[in-house]
Amino acid sequence: MIKIISNKDLKLTSEHIERLYSLMIFAYAQTEIEIWGHDYIRMNKDKYLEILKEDGFLIALINNQIVGSVYVYPLSD
């Protein structure tokens, strides 16, 4: 069963952060290869860490293993 949890409710370890970043890089590499080509990094790690500090990430877990995430934020007030 998939469990969805907010990043503010999960105490993120350095391993969690590495896993989340790696999944994001992999997902963009697979879905945007036709646009950007091979070896393109959609977001550098510093920027990723910056937005990870904000409340807005929903993290998907299966058997307490991170399998994905999504960043949700308002476009305007």
C-alpha cells in the first residue's frame, strides 16, 4: 500500500534527501529526453535543497521506502 506524507511530517535524513533528488533527476531524464537530450540535469541540487525546505512536498512511500514525490505550491494568492 502506498502511503503519502508531507515532507514536514517526515524527518528527512541525508539518505532520504539523496533518494528524493535521485528520483527527481531520473524522472526528468526519462520524461524530457526528447526536449533536453541526454545527461541534462533539470534542477541542480542546491536549488532542490532550497525548495525541499518549504512545506509543499508530498512523498510517496511503499514499505517505508521512498518511491516518489511531488512538489505542490500555489501559483498565486
